[in-house]
Amino acid sequence: MSEQEPTVRERVVELLNTAAFLPSEKEKIATLAKVQELIIHLDPQLLDSFFEDVAAFQKDRNSDVRKFVVGFIEEACKKDVAMLPRLVPNMQLLVLDEAVSVVKRVVQAVVQLHRATLAWLAAARTTTPEMEQVWHIITTMKNTILTMIDHDNDGVRTQAIKFLEAMVLLQTYTEPDSVTREGEFNLDHVPLTLKVARPRKLEEEARMVLGKLLAFQGSIHISSVNLMTCMSSLTIIARARPQFLGKVVNALEILHANLPPTLTKSQVNSVRKHLKIQMINLLKHPASYDYHYNITTVLTDLGMSSSEINKAMPSKDSMKRWIRKDKVGEEPIESAPKKPRIEKEEKKGKVEEPPAAVVEKTSALDITQRWLVEKLTPENVANLVLVSMINLPDEMPPLFSAGYSPITAAGTQAQIQHVARLLSSQLTAGGVGPGVEQVKDDEMKGGYDSDDESNISRLVGGRVQEESIQSGPVLVPAGLAVRGARHKAKTMKLEEVTKPMNATASAKMQQLLLQRLLKNHKTPLLGSGAKDCVRILTVLMGSISPNECEELEDFLLEDMTSNCDLLFSWLFSEYATDHDFSQVNRFLGNAGKKDKEKQYSDIMSSIMMKALAKEASKERDEFLSRLFLEAPHVPENLISSLVRCGSQGSDSVLAAANTLKDITRWRPPASRPALEVLAMLATHEQETVRDQVIPILVELCEQETYMEIVSESATKFLKYLLLEAPPEALCTHDLGRPIQPEEWTEASVKACLYLHLALLPLNQSMIHDLAQVYVKTVNEAKRSILRLLEGPIRHMGMESPQLLKLVETCPKGGETLITRIIHILTEKAPPSEALVCRVRELYNRRVSDVRFLIPVLTGLSKKEVIAVLPKLIKLNPHVVKEVFNRLWGVTLDTGASPLTPVDLLVALHLIDNDKCDVKTVIKATGLCFGERNIYTAEVLAFVLQQLMEQPSLPTLFMRTVIQTLTHYPKLLGFIMNVLQRLISRQVWKQRKVWEGFIKCCQRAGAQSFTVLLQLPPPQLADVFSVAPDLRSRLLSHIATLTENQRAHIPPSLMDVIEGRVTAELSHPVPHPSEVPLPPAPES
């Protein structure tokens, strides 16, 4: 063994050194686990040498490493109890760890340490001060863990419950019927002569802990996990210590009747199932004979059948043995511990007496139960049911449906006893009922209790014991170094070793000190030296001359980032001195006083102008931002100087704009000048600058307090357009216009417009100012307004009250603006009823130009559109095309047109010649025929049908028939039908229509021969005179007919066809060249 020991020791040293520098927690824990295996299991003799090195890892940042240290301490103390005095102090520190996982592991380990410490004390022949210290630490940790039953973390509460369970089992005596584990340590193994941990006090503490467990189980806000853990612990305690069986059964009965209201339906089912299991476990115990009625009643409520309950009953032999003991009159188990008690201790009070709160609750429960059994008569129960029905919900609550089980023995005495028990538990828990009142009366009559004397003696004894422990040796945690006390050095008083200095020398020394400190103030100083240096410099800078002040400003601006804190300290000092709440002048005396009226503002202005004069950079911009936001006061004239950034690039402009935005928000008194400067930058010549500034202004204007200020500036810039040329205020180098132009240009007009138009959606009343300026401004500005208007108007929408008001009260000369606005609003959406109404009124009242109605055509009625159609088709062809597109619904996303394509083409044919000439109508109908996807064959057939139904055929009817035939030859049969109907209407009486009829027959060719044969002879002769080619073609056609078919042709017609008879024409026949032909169809 001696040969192997150096090898194992070296291995342990190597592993510890490796673990100290491992970055990975997993590797570190694995290495320490190897160390634990070597020094605890392989060679325990090394434990004494290396336990401190392992315990030192409890300071590790990782919680898993600290958890491992807890496990190591547990294993080490179990292996060698001599480690308890060395490692228990470490556990006392770890129980207060911030990590929840470490605390839970500590609670688990203290269970073993508590048992090991008590066994160590019981086995020792004499008690040493070291043992007393260890027990004191264990007691302290027990008290700490007792409070963890109310911890915020659910897992910590669970571990605390298991600790209380182990504590009760350890600090009580076993009984003949106790269910014990092999090798279990408890009070049976503790001698009564042990003074450090007296068995009687330990047993009393165990009863107190049991009462705490019972109370915790009955709390309202307990979680389901903690509740089931608590039930399991109480069942284990009752089976291991039958003396507590009655209290546990009563507690479980009360729980069954009063489940926490915070549980969900699934949690209620789980708790009831767990309660059923615990009740069965209690029922199987022989000592539960006296409580069989209570247990079986609860099990029946939980849905267990009688056969299942009988199976869970203990054996008949064990029950007979328990009944025999009861009859013989043996003492209760709880009053007969294995070892005799000392009389002296018995005089102080009964050991088995439970805590007062539990006794009172139990006795109050029984008294209230007996009172309720007498009151639960059928009449009273019926009345209770009727009264409570008023408060029943409409639907069964999930908690009730989950916990309800049918009553099998309703009305029996046993069931009445059970109901009384449930009601009694609820009344007692609520603090009402005869039982509670009787207990209160007994307490008031009892007066001084004998237990008070034992409590007082216990407190005094505890204090004396603490004093004795404190006087003994102090146990120090292993692996943690302890520093010794330091002797306080005597402080030196400066005034005792220095002599007074005259004023001249003092001023000279101050100047030299200031120069030296400024030269070396960037040198890093330890502790608070840097702050002290700044304070000294601030005081010295308050007494310098104006020339020195200029030099100081230049020095501070050389490195703006590093000197920023010193600069602000100086500014705050000067500001405080100006306002007479500084102690600097009093400290410096009269020599330090100067004229302070303008000093702060002068210093601030000088620094600001020097900073703005520097070349634009990110460092400079950040410095300016801090200066404006962190200085104690910023004069308004300095805020306006930020407009100079407009000539220093887009980055500087953006930084200045953000600074002005922050000034507006965080310095309310300076918000107006800051907003005015921002508005001025919004008129910059460069579009990139405007694009950076305007969004910031729009964002700020979402607050009404800033909207008014910005709107005033925007309106002021808008009204510049009323001047003949741009004013001097717009023509500065900072705004990108070093030369003042003699007239307005598109760029200068846009500069005045952009901010106003950007604010329109937020402040819609500004549209009236725009209309007033539009009427009076120059043409260049008018054109720009019309071009830039689209975006803001779309954001406002046609439901805007201000826009509707503007349309209603259109200023004279602003009709073009109104028309443009209406066009924008209706370009992609149908006009609203309110907009149509106002446009109609304006058109009828003042504006006679029909173009004003074009945007709202789809909102007018069919009659109104047909009435203005002659005027509309006289407009420019592009405008007419737009009109037709609106009526066809081509340019609208939604909405319906008042005229269908059929109605439009019919209306064009019916236009009176006095209102519009034929050529204009022909052009309009040509636009219709050009839209073949709209005017399909079916649509044109409907058009011809409606035109045929007119009393008088329109002049262009036959032109439309010929165009229809040209575009859609498949309608030839339909057109021949139309021609036959025209013969019945004596079409030859209308000259223009008759000419078109002949031309249509020429176009139709052979298909028209059937129609020609239906004409009277004079009209057929008229056709041949206009179109001679039809005669020969018709003769050829007749030659192909059979004799029977030719027999149906009248002889008079044959004479005309064959040329034997020339009919007397009823009216002159024009030459074919005089008949206008329709244009050829587009390819």
C-alpha cells in the first residue's frame, strides 16, 4: 500500500491542477469525480489531505460544479464522520446559494448529514465543543430549510417537504407496528443522557414539524405537485409512526372535502387518484382499525367499491391482535417508547401531546360534527337544498364534475355522519361553528398555560446554549482563506505640516497646477483618483482669466471624445456659479470671482461655434449631440446655429436632425426653436437632406403639441410662393442656395411644398391654405403643386371632411386644383356618395366645364350621364377614351358603372344632331368598336336589337350594322334577320338608312338574295339601279333554283330582275359614291 500511495497522490494532484484550469464544466466535473473516487473509495487516507482542495470549488461560477461539491461533502461525511466539523460549515454557505438547483441538492444532502451528525453524537462517549459547533450549524440549516416550505420555487418546496418527512422519522421513537427500513436510525438509538441534542426536545421539534406539514397541506394556494408530495410524506409518517395516524387521517379527510380552488380539472383528477392510493396504504396498516370508518367513507366517495375496500383491509389475524390489545387496555403506542423517560423531564409536560393548534382544530372539528348530526334532519336538508338552488350556476363547473362520485348509501346514518364530517371540516377551516366558539371560550378561561413555562425555559436554555457555543472554537469553511485583522494607521492632518501662502503665490500655483493636471489628466489613476482629478480641475477652471479660457476651450476641443466629461464638469460648475448655488467662489475667495452674468452663455457659444467650425466628422457630430443634450442649459440662439450643418454633408445633417429631435423631446422649453430649425432644414435645396429631415418632423408631429409649431413653419414656407421670387430667408449657403434666384424654379417651389404636403395627412385642415396659395401663385408653382399632390391626397382619402369641404367651397380660380384632387381620389376607387353630391352641386352652381364631372361619372345616375354625353364626346380623343374607360370599368378596382357597354353605344346613336354633329358621334362609336374585348358579338347583337326597337331608326344605324358584319361575320344570319325586319318597316322611306341597307346587301352577297326577293318591285329596281352587280349575281342564283323554287317568285319581280320592266322609283336614287362607307376593321 505504501508503494501505491505516492502514485495515487500524484494522480490526485495532477487531476486537481487540471480541473482548476479546465474551461468546460462537464470536463471539470468529470475530473473532480475521478478525484472523489480516488480519495473516498480507493484510498480514504488521502481524504484528509485533499478535501480542502475539492471544497474550494464551491466558489466556482457554474452551478453544476457547486452541486458536485455538495455531493462530495455528503459522501465524505458519510465515509468518515471526522469530516463533519471540517465540511459542515461549507454546507452552511451552500444552503444560501443563488442557484435553485444547488439549493435543492443541499436540502437532499442535509438529510444525510443530519442523520450522520446525530449518530455521531449518540456514539460519542463525551461531547466536545467541536461537536456542539457542528450540531449548532446543523440546527441552523434545519431552521433555514424549514422556511423553504414557503419558497418561491416549486422544486425547492418539494425537497423541503421530503426533508421535513425525514426529520420527523429521525426525531421520533418507533412502535411495535411501525413500518421501518433496514438500518434506520432514530431516537431509539439516542441515549437519554445526551445533552447536546436532548431526545425529548428533538421529539417535540418533530411534532412541531408534523404540524407544519399538516398546515401546509391545508393551504389554499398549494400546487398539485407539492400537495401530492405532502400526502405521500404524511402517509409514510403515519405508517412508520402509528401514533400520528389519527392526525393524518383527519388531515386527509379535510383535504378531500376542501381541495385547493387553484387546481385545474386534470390536476383534481390526479390529486384524487393519489389520495385514493394513500388512503388504501393507510387502510392496510393494522393500526388503522380505529379509523376504518373514516377511511372507507373517503374511499367510497372516491369511487371505490365495497369489494375493493375489503381486499385492501388488513388480515383478520392482525386486526384481532389489535382489538385484543385494545380490550386488555394497554397503553397507546405513542406513550411507550423503547427507552424509559426521566421523571424530571416528564414533569415539564407530556411528550405525546400534539401542538395546540392541531388539538384545537381536531376538537373543534368533532364538536361541530356532533352538532351538525343533530341538525341534519330531512326537513332542514330540504330547506338547505331549496335555498342553495338560487346560487347554482347554469352549467356544471369542471372541478365539480371531475370530483363528484355517486352516493351509494344516501340517507343512512353512516352517510349522515360523513356529510356532517365534511361540513364540519369546511366550517372549522372557515373559523365558524360551535366547535370553534367553544375552543375560543376555553382559551379565554384557561388563562396561563403550563406550557408557557416550558417554552420560556426552552428559550432561555437555547440562549445559554448559544452563548456557550459562541465561546467555543469557531469552525471555518474548508478551502476559503481568512484574512487577519489590520491595524488602522494614524491619519495625517495637512494643516499641521503646511504654512499659509500669499494670494499671488497661490494664484501662480493654481495656474501651474491647472496646466500640469490638464497635461496629464488622461493618465490612468487607481481608485477614485480620476474623479478627484476632475473635481480639482473643475474648481481651478472656475478661476481662470478670459485669455486662459480661450486656451482651455481649444485644448478641450482637440480631443472631444476624451475631454467630454471634463468639459461638462466645467460647464455645470459655471452654470451653478452663475445661478449662485455653487460653493466655488466661497472656496476661492474674492480672487476667484468674476463677472458671471454672461460667462456660461459665452463659454457655451464659443465652444459651439468652434465645434461647428471644425471639419464634419462622426466624432464632431456625436460631441455636438452630447453638448446639446447634456449641458445644463442651451440658449435658443445656439439651437438655431445647427442649421449650419446643412452645408456640411448628409451625415452631419442627419446627426443634427436627430439631435434636434432629442432636444424637442427631452428639453421642452427648447422645443419650439428646435422644431423651427428642423422645418428650415426641410426646405434645403438637396433632396437627400429633405428626405432625412421630413420623416423626423412627421414622426414628431404625431403629438399635437408639436404639430401646431411645425404647421406654422410649413404654412410660412408655403406662403413664400405668393412672392414674385424666393425670399432671402431661403437663399443661404446653409440651405444650399448661395445665390438668390430672380424667379421661382421647380426646385425652389418643391422646397417650399414638401413639408406642407408631408403634413397634410396628419393636419388635413392645411389643404385650405394650399388652395388659397394655388389660386394666387405663379404658374410654375401651380404645375408643381398639381404634380406633387397625388401622394398626400391618397393618404387623406375621399372620406376626408376637409377635402369634401374644399370641394364644396372651391375658391375661384381653383377649379383645376379641385379637378386634379377628384381625379386622384377616383383613379383607383369609385367615388363616394358625399363626393359625388358635392361635385354635382358645384357643377350645377358654378363650374360649367363638363370635364369637372369626369372623375365622378360612375357615381352619377344613368340619366345624368346620358345628358352630358354629347358634351363629353366633343372633348379631346384621349379624354373621351378616359371617359369611356371609366364607364366601362376598365380603370376602377371596384364599383359599378351607371351605363353598360350596350347602354353607352345605344345612347351614342340616339344623340340629337342639334347637340352634336354626326362626325363626332362616328368617332365615338369607332372608339367603342375598337374595344373588341368589351363589344363582343353578343353585346353588338343586343345593341342592334335595342336600336331596332326605337320608334325612328337612328341615322347611323345601318353604319353600325355594316361594322358589326365586318367585325363579326358570324352574325350574318342575325343581320339578315334585321334586314328582313327593316323591309317590314319600309326602310326605303328613310334615305340614309335605305342607302345603308343597299350597301349591307352588297357586303352580304349571296346571303342577301333571300332578303332582296322580299322587296317590292319598285324598291328592288331601285337597288339594281344603285348596285347593278347585284342583278347579275341574283340571276345566277335564280338559275340554280329548281322549278318549284322559281315558281314562288312573283312574275313582277322576275320582270324587274330580268330587266324587262323598269320600275318607277318613288324617290331619286343616289350614286353609290355618295353613300359613306364604314372604315375597314382593324387587324
